[in-house]
Amino acid sequence: MAVATYVDTDAGLEQVAQRLLARPRVSLDLETTGLDPLHDEILLVGIDEYAILGKLDLEPLRPLIESNTIPKVIFNAAFDGMFLQKRGMLPYKVFDPMIGAILLKCGLSTERGFFTLDSLLRRCLHISLSPQKGELQKSFIGMDPRLWIPSQEQIDYVCGDTEHLQRLSDYMQDRLEQCGLLTIWRLENAVTQVVAQMQIQGIPLNKDAYVRAVQEWEIEFDDLENALSDMLTPAILEIRRRKVEADTQTYHEWIDQHDQAWADWEREYDAFHPEATRAERRRELQARDRQWRAEGHPRPALPRMESDPINLGSHQQVREALRELGVALADKRRNTILRAKVGQGDDVQVLLNQLAQWSRLQKQLGTYGRSMLDSLDADNRLRCRFQQIIKTGRRSSSKFHDEARGVFKGANLQNFPAASRLLVQPAPDRRFIVGDYSQIELRVAAEFALQKDPHANDALIRAFREGLDPHAEMAAVAFGLDLKNLQSRIKEGDETAIKQRWAGKTTNFSALFGIAAQTLAVRIHEMILGQDPDYMTPLTQQDVAQAKRLLDTFRKLNPVIMDCLNDWRRQAVSLGYTTTMSGRRRYFERPARDDPDYQFKRGSIEREAGNQPIQGTSADITKLAEVQIQRAWHRSGTDAVLINSVHDEIMAEARADVADEACQVVGKQMEKAYANWIKQVPCVVEVGVQTQWRH
């Protein structure tokens, strides 16, 4: 290990920065007072053999950090990027070995801690770090950067982490190149700084309005709970009555058995021990009584009829009450409840509708109710932590644990309640910019079909090339309608026409996932309920039959797309992975041929694999757009930042007077990213300036 050099003066930092600029590549690692850049600070910056005091003015490092020619190897670059961006520097040309390792295992099961630096050094380079590493790491937490002076062990520690990073990066690069993953690694390396920016920024919330919204949810929830209690309590009381009746009979049967046994013991004892005292007789009979109970005759409790109303939070009670009404329910998830509606009478349809609404509100209040308001930071912004890569190639978000302060903070910003998005509002001098790819998954599917067969003439391909609405076209064919008439009725607000288009839209997207007809029927029904909570039309077997016709229509109209889906299913089973247009891989755990569950596991792989290249390519396009937008604004000095992303929707925030200009950048870069892979299907991007988060 090279001797660590401690830099604690501005003059020393100037000299070191110049030396580092002459290097072909550097490794970088930060040690901070905690995990939250809003409240924590940099204590040490480790760059190769240099340990630089974090409280110095780090401006001399800007040319290095923002250089697009000098590679910087940073492990977990999204974390370090948050602290560097907080200091006003956007890292370019990042190489993150952790991201490389995740790409090589994407979709596969790994044990907890697999992607830590210690684990990867041990697995890949057979290097074991010092057993004191954990204690040294904790020694930085909670320090006051104004007063803190590092020990020699802490100085050596930060440089010890940088020592092996370049070798680990080279190892990952070799493996990624063998798998054709270098392009996607470079993209995801750049995305680390998009993630860092979004995690720092968060979304601004109108707290007062949100509190009122939560109060309205609570009122609606209470009303639903009272209505459901009125409908289900009689059923649960009847179940309890029958149980009390049965238990009472059991109790009296036990009393009769016990009385008979006691009489037998008395006769037997008196016959053999006529001279026994009353005390001796009582002790012997009590001993026999205890033995009799222990041998399988425990005294049952005297049953008592409970008159409490049903506890809707009890899965068991709800299942029992519904079973009493002739409804079998595996769980209380919204989709399961709606699926149970098929074939039921009107009264049960109404009951299950309300139970589905209750289930939605229960989850909404539990995740995004008053407890979430406690996660707001002092600036009334809500933040999260993103998992940059999940198995589909997209990202997910969640609340996070601030270990230094022992609290959980934030929320899942990608699943923010649609009804409350209007309460996500920027400051008066700021604006939102929201860009969304229109029907991108369908467009990606059409592009894949054209790559497979340049002469493909699937319905989706024709619709996109001719600028038609593929959802209305699907509905027109499936329901035997005139397309122009249907579109005219949709524009006029005809409810039937709108619901028919919803059915076409749900079919187009659902068919790519290989779902069953009953699931599609439920999804169409749920989409209508989402727009009209009072919609009480029953969900019937005819709806399921209609859903099957819709799926059959999609397959008939889009044969080449269906061939692509089947190709990917076969590839997943034979090779163990599928690929996107960029080369991103989603791996699958292939079962052994002699596995007793082989057919079931193979079927699961085929169901998941069918849509993976489409979702993954959509993710690649969106992520590339985010990187290009972030860098375009950074290079031009535009006061605009990325704050959130929900699948194919990009959300940013800009100063009001530059919002229109920033909006043009979003539209241009989204189209440019799309054209990087989609060459034959037109791009449609919907982008606008907003004062509320509207979709």
C-alpha cells in the first residue's frame, strides 16, 4: 500500500489537484459524518494516495471531478455523488464497480451484503480488508467537521479503500465486456449522478394542503369501514353464534363425562377403601381427576358470545365473513378482491367494490398518511433512496434509514398516490417540467418486430406510422366499431366510448405481459373504478369472455410482436437471460431438469421473460435521456435539476424564468435518447411546464 499523504491546507490542495489532473485515471472515496447529505458533511476525500480534509474549499478539485476525459473509479458513486453535488460539483466519467457487479447478477438471487466493497474484493480479487474496517468506518459518524482532526488510522483507512478500486474496476470491465454489457455499464455509471441529484432534491410538498387531504382520506376510510362493518358484522356474528353453540354443546358433554367419571371413581374408591378418611378420599379423587384431564380430557372453557363488530384488519375474520356470504378470498389485496367479483350477485359486487376501496385507502394511509408527514425535511421536501437497477432495468424507490440518527425517513416517490400528486407543488418562483414518453413500451415492441421482420405489418406498427391512436383502434376492432365514429364519441366525452378505449389500452399493454383473460377483465374493471369509484356494474363471466376476445384480437393483429415475445421466452429458458437493444441482460434462475417443480419454474420464467426486453429497453431510453438532460443543463449553467422519475416519466424543477428554455431541453434530449435505439417507429414525447405534478 502506498503511503497515505494527508492534505489539510488550501495551498497543499492546489498542488495535489494539479498532480491528479496529470493522471490517466484516479480512484475516489469519501468519508462522511453520516448517510444524509442534507445534514451530514464530508470529513475526508480520498483520491489515490491523498487524504484531503473535507472542510477545505474543494474548488481546486472541480476540473478533475468534472473532467470528461479522466476516469474516476468510485464505489457506490450515487452516494459519493450526493455529497459532491452538494458541494457544487457534478462528477463525469464515473466508473462504479458496484454497478458493474449488479449488472452481472441482474435478476439472480444474491445474499445480503453481496455487493459491498469487502465482498467484491474478496470474491473477485481474493483481497481481504482489515478486520478493523468496520470500527474505523463508524469512527467518522457524528463528528463535527469544524473541530475534527483525523487520526493516522483514519487517514490510512480512506486511502486503503481507494487502493484496490482500479483493479476491481478492471476486473469488472473484463467480465462486462465478455457479456456485451460495456455499453450499459457506461450508461448506468452516468446514471449514478442522476440518482444522486434526485435523492438530494426530493419533491416539494404543500404540507398544509396535504394534511387536509389526509384528513379527507381518513373520513372516507372511516365511512367505508362503517359501511363494511354493517355488511360483514352480521355474518361474523352468525359464525360466532354457531361456534358458541357448538362449544356450549362440547362443554356440557364434557361436564356429563366428568360427572360420570367422578361417580365411577367414587364407587371404585369406596369399594376398596371403606375406612378411608374424607381427606384421604378427596385427595385420591382429585389425583384421578388430574390424571384423567392430562390423558386427553382437558376442561373446555365456558363459551361466551362476543358481540364486537368485525375487525376489518383481521384477514381471518374478513375471509370467514365473506365465506359465509359465498365468496372465497385468498387475501385482501385489491386485485384479489376485484377478481372475486366475477359471477357474484349485485349485493356482493357492491360489498367487494367497497372492500377494494377500503384496502386501497388502508394502504394509502399506512404509507402516505400522517406518518409520511413526519418524514418531511425542514424545507417541506420529501426524499427517498433509489435502487438504481432492479431486474427489469428500471429503478425503484423507498424510504431510507438514517443510521446516524436512528430514524427512517422519506417515502416511495415512484408510487405516490395519483390523487395527491396535485399537492406536489414547487415554490412560487419555481416550476416543474414533466416529460413523458407516449406509449413507449408499445413503440419499443413495434421496433423489435421490425428488427425481426422489416416487412412486418402489425396493427401497432401501422398505427404508429400513420399517427393513429392504437388504443382506439384496438377497441374498434375488438368491439366491431367504426374507428372514426369511436374517436368522435371519445372527443365528445361519451362514457361508453371512453371505457371501450380504456379496454383497448389495457389490452395493448397487458398482452405484452402474457396475462390471462380473467386478470385482464379485472384490470379493465379496476381502470374504470380508478376513474369512477362509484362504478357498480357487475364483473361477470361475460367480462372474462370479452377479455379473452380482446387478447385473441391483439395476437391476431400483431403476429410478429407475438413471435418476438415467444422468442424471448425460449431464449430465457435456453440461455438463462434476455437482452435489451442496448445489450442489458436480465438473468433467470434456470431449474435443473430433474427438479420436481421444473415445469412450474419454467412456466414462471417464460411468463416473466416475455416482456423483459421491452421494459428494459424503455428503461435504457429513459435513463439515457435523464443523463443527457442533466449534463445539458450543467454545461449551460441552467438553474434546473432532476427531482424524480416514474417509469417513463421524467420530472424536473427549474427557476420560473428559465422553465420554458429548460422544457425545450427536456423534449429535445428525450427524443434524442429515443432515436439512439428506436429507428423505425416515430417518437411522441409529451412535455410541459407545470405548477403542480400532473400526469
